[in-house]
Amino acid sequence: MGIEQAYVESHPRSAALYERARRVVPSGVTHDSRYLRPFPIYAARAAGSRKWDVDGHEYVDYVMGHGALLLGHNHPAIIGPAAGQLSRGTHYGASHEAEIEWAEEVVRLVPSAEAVRFTSSGTEATLMALRLARAHSGRPAILKFDRHFHGWHDYVVGSSRYGAAAPPGVPAATLDTVVVVAPEMHVVRETIASRDDIGAIIVEPAGASSGTLPLPHGFLRELEAFCRQRDLLFIMDEVVTGFRWTPGGIQQEEGVTPDLTTLAKILAGGFPGGAVAGRRELLDQLAFPAPGERTEKVGHPGTFNANPLSSVAGTACLREIADGRHQSRARALAARLRTGMNAELHRLGLPGLVYGQASEFRIVLGGETVPGPRDYDPRDLPLDLLASGTPRETERLMNLSLLTRGVQLFGNGGMTSSVHTDDDLVHSVEAWTVTLEALRSENALPS
């Protein structure tokens, strides 16, 4: 039986729910990344490193809440405080102590954070960061890097992973205020020298699309120094990397100090939440002027900003991960998983590579044969190999096959949590081996 047919026959309830969803939701999905032909799985519950679907299948989960769940599903350190908050209220429509505690934890952990303002998502956080940068600099243009993903709002979709150079529905006037360049310092210098309207630079510190295309060694330090030299605001988008690489994110690991940092995902412990943190001078643009002052304030409402439930869950999560042991365990597990998957590619003599940073992994099928059964620093790998990626049809069948064998990826890879187990890794590598053989038998692997 072929890969797709086996998937279809083993997931009848997910198929039925998908047909129901298509009648009321475009393409039947509520997030672009969940789109999968012929239909996605529909989850019923989750715990630890596992999830179960409506057909009763159990999966080792590497989606991990799109990266929000460093502690896995339903970790007691978070669920206990969150459950307690439910009985006290989810939205007071008033200030509360929990939001102060949450802000104090962010300032304690993130090296560059002198003050913080909460939002409801990472997209809102980058939107706010760009607004603060423009208000401070008085310059309308922002420089971003090709394929670096900062959410779905108009200012950042140009040449991002999910948008073309001129995405539908985005005015040309908006795109004209965002300059997209390759992540190379000589290109940055030439671009800034040719324009006087750029006031800030925003970067994914792991590289494009959460590290799919890593930045060169030393790039962040060089970029920071250049921003200081040219009076440009330096914005690090740590929505994905914040609290995952280290308790203080990549800025702690690399020893750089951005002016503004955007955060989400792990920040709220699996609940909705984002934030902008950074220099007090910049965040104070959100402050109300004192009586008699004529300073114009940057406005920022938001119905669910720092709601009590997210605040309590976020505070509990940040306190639990503050000592770095969860990050260290998740990182070690990911390295072992990458090594095991590469060992199977090498043993079967198939072209491809599994690579990643910290507790993430990415899969490339095709290109060159993996040099050996080990883990690799992606910054030492050829960028053209990583950029080539896996052909879409191969990636689709790979995901279907792995789902049939009890493993769920997040597109072309995924993330480990600190609660994944040795048994999870063994099961995943076994499913990976069978999947590679199935892809080869269907002539679905690129030559």
C-alpha cells in the first residue's frame, strides 16, 4: 500500500472533520502551516511529549505548540497555576499583580530588557517594535533580511518565508518602507550608505525561518557594532529563540545587546502572549506624558494584553526555565535525534541532511549525501544546500508516512522539549528509517 493510501485509510475521523472544516474555514485550516494534503490530523488531547488524534493514534510530537512548549504539553509547573487562575477570572479589564510579576521575570532573564510591554502574539510584538523604532528615529524605513520571518503583518511579509516580494493585499507604499537585503554585512553597509531614511534593522538571530538558513559566525556582533556606529536601532526578533536557546535567548548566548527584543511562544507558557522588551528610553514612548508635557505618546491598546491567565502561566514558565536545565536537556535530545537521523541517511546511502541549532532540527532530502553519522553546526554547511530544501511533494509524503508511524513533524523539521524521552528518540529514528525506505520505494526521493 502506498504512503498516501495508508494514511487515508488509518485516519477516517480526521478526514471527516476536515471535510466539515472546509465548509466554514478556508482550506479547512486555521494556520497556514497546518495545511496538509489530503487532510491534516485532528488532535484530541496531549500530554508531555505526546499527542493523540481523534482516530486514537498516538504521536511523538515535534511541533510542540509551534515552539511554545519547551516544557511539553500540560507541564504541572504551568498547569497548576493556570488552573488556579481560571477560578479567579480570565479577564479583569483592570491592572493586576500577575502582569507585574510576568514583566519582572522578563526583565530578570532577558539581558537587554529594561522595560517590557505585552501583546497578544509575536506578530503584534514585531509590529509594535517597528512602530517604536520609527517614532524614536523619525525615519520611516526599516531594513530586514531576505526570508527572515517576523510574523504576517504588512511591514514584514515582503520576501519572507510566507510572502512573495509583493504579497497580495499589501500596498506598494508599505513595501517601499521596508528594504529587504541578503544577510551579508557588505550589502548592509552599501544599502545604508545609499539611503538616509532607514532608522532600524530587524533580524532573526538564528537566521532565516528560525535558523533554516543560519547566519555566519560573528554576524550578530558585527551587525550590532554597525548599528551603534550609524545610529540605527538594532531589533532582535527572539519570538522563537527567546528562552529556548538559553534563558536569556540568543542575545545571552552571543553576548549582544539589541535596543529592542520581540518575544512570544515560550514567553507565555503555551498560552497566547507576546512582548516587546528593551531600552527604557524606547519603551517609555508608550508612557503617558506627565501633566504639562507636550510629548506625543505612542498608542497601544489590546484587549488581551497581559491577561491574567497568560500572565500567571508565563510567570510560572519563566521561573521554571530560569536555571537553564530545561534548555540544556532539550538541546542534548535534539543533537542526539539529528545524529540518529543522519546515521540512517548515511547507512542507506541517501542524499540528505538533518541539521539544526539548539533544540530545533531541519530536514533536507536531496542534494549531497550526508558525510557521516553525526550532528553538524549548520553555520559550517553550504548555504545553497540548506536553501535548496526538500521538494514539496517529497516533504508532503515524508510527513504522511511519519504520521502513519506515530511521529508528527512541524513541516520540514521540529523541536524537542525537555520532556521528550529516550524511547521517543528510538521510536522516531525507527519511523524515520521506515519512511526513508517507503519514499525510496515510491521513487519520491530527489536524486
